[in-house]
Amino acid sequence: MVGKPGVTTANLVMIPLLMFMALTSDAAVVQSLSYLLHDEDFYDKTVDEAAHINANAATYSLVFSMPALLLSGLVYDLLGRRWSLISFFLLGGVSTMLFPLVSPSITKFDIVRVFFQISFVSILGNTLVNDYVRVQSRGLATGMQSLGQNLGNLTAVAGIFTVAKERDNKLTSFGLMSSL
């Protein structure tokens, strides 16, 4: 992967690293939501109810995140890449911590899920490859992004989700995930 003039190695490393961090957080949280909805200390829903609520929330979040993804491009142009990414990661972290705090309200759960989704589609829709990588090596850069996404998913499933779901205290569990 060859960077444009003035682009540092650190900038190039951030391309797959951002995807890794985003997908690790996203996958761990999304998998944990069913357990939170089923937990008697929070939402106290049956397994079937939790699945239905989670599916509806995912649908709502996709509907709202599509236009937000277009707006995130404007945010990248106005705030710059660094501050936009920091803002989107903070929104994701705050959203993650809010899931157990807004219980037992399903409406608030749905709203938090929308903001959570918006934060992560905005991160995934970043413009770093176009900004940092020369045209002749963008294929490799895109492959590196995908590798970061896949490693993030694997890390979430194999590690973080396993540890987080075993915790008795869901506030601690979601606090751990929000710090990612």
C-alpha cells in the first residue's frame, strides 16, 4: 500500500486498524443486545420477545443510518477526518453505555440502537483510502480494510463477546464494550 505524498505510515496503518476497532465494538455489542433484553434486571423479555425487539431495532437503525451515512460524508468534509472519526467513535461508546441505562423502555432502546448504528456506518464509510492511498495501490488498501473488518468480527466473537456475556453485571459488561 503506497501513500500519497505527505501521508505517514501511521496514517496508512489506521486504515485497517479503524475497521478492526469499529467491527470489534459493533459485533460485540450487537451480539450482546439479545442477552441484555432477556436479562431480568434490565428488559426482562423472553427469548422470542428479545429476538423480535432486536430485529425491529436493527431494521429501524438501518432505515435511519442510510441517509445518515450520506450526511457523514459532509461531516468528514466539515470537521476533517480525525475529528469526525473521534466524534463517531464517541457516539458509539456513549450509545453502547446507554443500552442498559435506558431499560426497560423499548422505545429508548430503539432510539439508542439507531444512534449506535449511525456511529458505526459513519466510521465504516470513512474516506481514508481515497485521501491517503495512491490510485495504483487502492486495491490493496481496500483489501486491508476488509481484513481489519474480518479480524474485528473474529475478535469480537471469539474474545470480547465471550467475556462480556459471562459477566453477571451487564452495566460492567456494556461499560467494557463502550470503552472500545
